[in-house]
Amino acid sequence: MRKNTAEAARALRRRGVRPCLAAILVGHNPASESYVANKRRSAEACGIVSKMYRLPGRTTQGALETLIDKLNRQRSVHGILLQLPLPDHLDEEKALERISPLKDVDGLHPENLGRLAASRPRFVPCTPKGVIHLLDFYKVPIEGREVVVVGRSRLVGRPLAFLLINRHATVTVCHSRTRRLAEVTRRADILVAAAGRKHLLSARYVRPGAVVVDVGIHVDQSKDGRKVFSGDVAPSVRKVASALSPVPGGVGPETVAQLLANTVVSASIHLTPRHARSFRLAHLHRL
């Protein structure tokens, strides 16, 4: 995936466009700092210009929106990433809606989510798109399969449900108020854990032979100070699942790869009609 993105970025540069991703980080959150740094390294490795904008934790809503407006106007910036979560005093919804839908490479603007729901996607949220790519890469059939998604967030659960429906799966979305959760999840051919709760799903939630995708990531510290990563799926699931995505190293890298691919797609909007047609034919179908 990243090889295709790097090739597309080179093709854009030959046509006079340098893909550029601007990331906004508000306050100090170690997990967000690490995530943004990883995105920045990956972007630069693919030949995408990466800009970082750090704002203090006490930043006002007005100051944040002023920066977003500035980046919306800059023709050299093709993608804007607002790293979540924001500090509690800031309105996340308003900030996301301030980003131009044409630069919303995270796919979280209401216009882009609406287009996805209408089966006319422009930018698809990166983690759900990464889950689909992961299933396709390992040749896991989706059409006609029963898929259960645990989690209904705007970032993962809801957009993933739309993508799966568009691929002709039978989809059930579960959440904190789902009764008899294990009865529902055990029906799944494909089970996606995206609830944000460490080890929520143990072996008793999984039908033997099911494919399980773990979207969650939780960071703890061992007694000797090392970071220990875990997901929403408990280790016992390995005994019953036919396949289980690892944490870390599964959905996380896919999310970053899809963000960079979306940035390249956004940059292609700035091509002249003559260049745009040849670029679309050669590259867009591979992203």
C-alpha cells in the first residue's frame, strides 16, 4: 500500500504538485505525540511533505479555528489532520466541521461521512478503510458474510458498517447497551472489536473459526518500565479464531497508510485536467 502511495506521490511531483499533510496537535498527550510522530515519519518516507502545528493545551476554540481556516486557504496544503482527542474545553465537532471537506483526509467531516452513507465516498475514515484493506489483503471473503462490529463511534464503527454494507455483508453494530452481547458476537463470521475497552472480548464471545479484527490499542507499563500494548480482544481469543489481527502491528499501520493515500488523492485535485486524467488512470485505482 505504501509503495503505491509513494509512487503516486512521485507522479504528482513530476506534474508540479507536492502532496502536503498538515497535522494539528493541541496540548500534550503522549499517545497522540507518538501517533503523530509516526504519521510524520511515514509521510516523509512516502515523499509527502509533513507539517506539524502544535498548540498549547489552553488554546481557545477561536485560536484553533483560526489556524484551521488558515490551512484551508493554503493551496500548498492538501490534507489537514486534527489529532483527537482534544482537551475537554474544546468543541471537537465544531473543529472537525471547520476543516474543508476537500482537505478532510481523516474523512470525519459530516459532508464526507454523508457521502459515504450515500455510497458516493470522497474520503473514507482511515481506520475503517484500513480494516477493509486488511481483510482484502488476506483474502477474507466479505460478501454474504455475517459481520459484527462492536463499537459505534464516528471514527470507526459507523463508517465501517457502511463500508461493509457496500461490500454486501450482513452487518450488526453492537454497543454498550446491546443485550446479551456474547450471543450476538458468536454469530459473526467476521468480528471487529472497536469499543475502546481493553480485553472486552474473550474467547466466549467468538464463534470457533471466526476472523477477528482488533482495532483497539491500550498502552500500559510493565514493572521494568517497558510499554506493554494490548487491544480490545483478550489473548484467549487466539485459541478459537481462525485469524486475529495483532496489536500493535495490525490495524494501526493500515490506518496510517490510508491517511497518506487520502492525502495523495486530495493533492490530485490540484492537477490540471490533462494531467489529472493520466494520473487517475495510472494511480488512483491502486490507492
